[in-house]
Amino acid sequence: MLQFSQHQPNIRSSPARYDGDVLATSRWVRWGSHLAVVLLAAALRLWNLGLPHALVFDETFYVKDAWSLFNNGYESTWPTDANPLFEAGQTDIYTSDPSFVVHPPLGKWLIALGMNLLGPGNPWGWRLATVVVGVLAVVLIMLVAQKLFQSRFLALVAGFLLAIDGHAIVMSRVALLDNFVMFFALLGFGAVLMDRDWHATRLATRLAGRDDPGWGPTLWWRPWLLSAGLAFGLTSSVKWSGLYFLAAFGIYLVVVDALARRRNGVSFWLSAAILKQAPATFLTLVPIAGATFLISWTGWFVTRGGYYRDWADGVGAAWTGPLAWVPHTVQSFWHYQAAAYTYHVGLATPHPYQANPLTWLFMIRPTSMYYRGLDAGEFGCQFQSCSEAITSVGNPLIWWAATAALFYLVYRLARYREWRVGFILMGMIAGYLPWLMYLNRTVFQFYTIAFEPYLLLGLTFVIGLLLKRIPDQARPRRRHSAHLQVPEYDPQPPAGTLTAVVVGLGVALLVTAFFFPVWTGMQTSFAFWQLHIWMPGWR
């Protein structure tokens, strides 16, 4: 007995040490797995980023616009056939004449920062900003998924899907504007998600103990909404389509406030949300977005050479009547924005890679960013004929599974009204639905990068349901014992489900390995390139 007592402390302390080791190991595994996803995303995006040493697709506009913007303060014109000279290192051949550009300047300022850092003649410099944002987006979607699903594993899945999808990889490796739209919009999406809990908690606290809350309080101090306004302002400062995110989530916030007031017993919850809280929400969200948009045009305002900069000074151009007092600079700026809007809604120039928005979810016509065919011996071609391609086709397994998940989520929202599903679909509404108004406009499949994170979050949600990492409201509720509360769902997934999910993710990774050469401009045999043409529109 004495001997047992002497050894008892050691026996009791061992499990404690073991549990601590397990927790420490678990923590290292968790952080290590997330870091591995980020490193994988970085490797897929950074590998041979300077290939090809050529301005691909719309880089011919944005790279040169970025460099003239950086030097002149506004986008300038370039000599005819400037691309070969620019690619050869003659990068200061822009003129002082303004160029009519229809997108706000922020994305081009970001591209210009990379060019200034690594040199304007270096393709790494052209693409540095987009690749950094592409890697950061993987980090951001994991943070959003962690908050949305309260599951580290599902956060890892969401990050992994974005890390290995081909469309996301391509859009991170070319100096276009849309990757910035995706990132800033996702940042705003995350800020609105954070505000959801912040708002619900403080509204409930303010209403606690009130017998007759009437309309309830007006919540003015909402720091996460200020952050969302800033993020959506940055989105709009890259492309005008960012305004759709601002409008969509502005409406979403009013709806969420109305439902929160109803849950807390506010009698006039709908009128309170619309007439009392909505104006405060508008003043919290919109002015900072508008100010951010205007600040992005600083170069145009502080210089005299920008397009339409002196429009109002022309004979008979300035406004008359009640608005005659408006400064000419503001009048000229408004005229510029109106001209850009007219261009956007009226663009109908045929293009071989234009894609009707109705086909976007099915990847009928992905955008070929670059293609070069080579004969044997030409530029190192070791086959009878070679191909070098950069095609923004997504990973087919991920993309089509995410599209199927999207349609399922629409059904679930109508049937069960789950807030997570509604929130994810709000991202799709903001990023995709407005384009359905422009079916005859010249638009491209690569615009879908703006809403791809929400497609992948939808797929992650369905995976979470299969693994029972998310409570499934479709399951019938079990009765509760008088003495023991039984969970509403079995937290253990069906046997083999986790294995099937892991195998599916592994197959998706193999598909990424198969398509990687045609996402990155690698030189392959023509026959190998043909193996990736799964649909006629993929040529």
C-alpha cells in the first residue's frame, strides 16, 4: 500500500504530461497544416512567374497604364506597337498625352509598386502585386471560413481549394485588375461577418430589461462596418463592379438588423430597421467607401494632364443653372465618370474569348491569356510541335463540384433559411448576379475570380455537412430526455465519409498537377496541350 502511494503521484502526473504533449502536438499540426497550404499556394503562384517575358492578354493595358500613372500621375498614351519595345526594356516611351481609361486607378497603382520595386522591364515586377494578393487571399479565406464555420478543418479545406484551383492560380500570375477586386471584396465580406456578431451582441445588451423596446436603439459605433466600407471602397477603386458588393451587403445589413430586432422582441422591428438603423448603417458604410474611391483618384486631381481634366473649362461645357457653382474640377471629374459608365454599359465589340455570363458557372469558354505554337527545334522545342499556354480554366473537379454545391445551397436557403448559406449566397449575388444584366456586353470568364471565394465557401459548407462539422438543419430534431439533453445531430460522420473527402481533395490536387503546365505557360508537346481540351470552348 505504501509502495502504491509512493508511485501514485507519478501515475497521476503522467496523463497530465501526455495531455499537454497531445495539445502541443495538435497545435503544431494545426498551424503547420495551415502554413503548408499557404506555402503550397505561394509555390504554385510564384514558380517561374516571369514566364513568359511578354505582356499577356490585358497586361498590354494595365502594365503600361500603371507605369505611366506612376510617372505622370495619370494614365498616358504610348507609341504605336509599343509592346515589343516595352518588353525589351524601353519602358519610358510613354507620352504626356492622357489616355481614356475606364477603370479607377487603385489596381494600377498597386501594379506600379511592384514595377518600381523590381524594375518596369521585369515581368516579376509587373505581376508582383497580383501574386502577393493571390497568396494573401488564401490566408484570408481561411480566416473567413474559420469564423463562418467555427471549424479549423473546414478553414483548411477552403484555403486548400483556393490554393490549388487553376483559375485562382492564373489570375494571381498575370497583371490584371480582377485579383484585387476579389481580395478587397473578400476583405469586406469578412468585415461584415465580424460585424454580424458584434451587432447582435450589442443590440441584445441594449434591449435587455426593456418591457417595451418600441423601435429599439440606433447603433452608431460599428467599427467592423467602417472596415467593410473601407474594403468595399477599395474594391470600387479597382473596378466599378465593386459598387455591387457595397450595395448588396448594405441591403444585407438592413435585413440582418431587422431579423435581430424581431428575435429580441422589438414590436416594430421592420420599420425600425428601415427607418431608424438603416440611415445610421448607411452613414457608417457609404461615406468612407466614397472617400476611399475619391482618394484613389488623387493623381488625376493634383495634376493637370489627366483625361477630361479641364473639360469644364471648355467653351460651353461647364454646367449652368443651379449647379453652376460646382467647381470645374468636380464637373470635369463627373463628366469623366459618366463617360466611363457609358463605355462600360455599351461595350459590345466582338472578341474570340468573350463568354456569356450564363455560361460562367459551367466554364464553357475560359479565357486564353497566352498561347504560342512552336515547331521542332524552335525555342528549345523537343517535340514535333510544342505549345505554350496560359488558360484561365479552373480545376474542373473543384469548379463543377462548387457549381453543384451552389445550386444545392439555393435550395437549402429556400427550405431551411440558414444564415451561413444566406451569407455565402450574398457574396454570389454581389459578384455574379449583376452581370446577368449585361448578357450582350463583351465580358469574359476570368471576371468570375471576383466571386470564386464564395463558390468555394459553398463547396466547403457542403463538405462540412457531409462530415457533420456543421449542424444540419435538414435533420429532424430528436426529442430531449427529461434528464439528459440529446444532441440534435450525431457529431460522428458516416463511416468512410472523411476518407472519401480526403481522397476527393487528393484527386483534385492530382488534377491541378495535370493542368499546371497550361496554367503557367510551360512548354509542352502539342499533343499534351490537346489532352486538356475537354470542351470545344477550351481551345
